[in-house]
Amino acid sequence: MGMGRFSTADWAAYNARHVDGRSRSEIFGATGIDPRFDPARFSTRESRDSAHNPQSTPIILAADVTGSMGMIAHELMRGGLIT
């Protein structure tokens, strides 16, 4: 599931294409979940070692979709998780 690696350069490229110059309401404008990504539709989720990542570490990334975190989610999208 997903790609075999992550780098800060990957995040910077994504950020430049999808986040830079956009307001919070433009970035977080969805009002529902895309059915392809709805966790209720999956019976099994797994993380396992592969040729690209022989020592995998399962990580869950979650997003606050209620807006109760205010600017925190927006700042994470702009700056990423690594400072």
C-alpha cells in the first residue's frame, strides 16, 4: 500500500503543487470522505516489510475533519511534520 519511501523533497514537491498560495478553506474544502479511502470499507489493513522497505514501521496518519483544531492542521499541511 502506498509508496516504498518518503523524503522531505517529496513533501516539498507535493506542497508546491497542492498547498502553497491556497487558503485554509481551499485546502480543507471537502465535506465528505472519498469512498475509495473510507476505512469502513476495508476489512484488513496491514503494514509489512517489502524489498523497498525491509524494516517497515506501521504509522497511522489522521486528519481532524471537524475544524476544531483550527490553524494546527493548516500549519501541518504548509510545513509538514518535520521541522
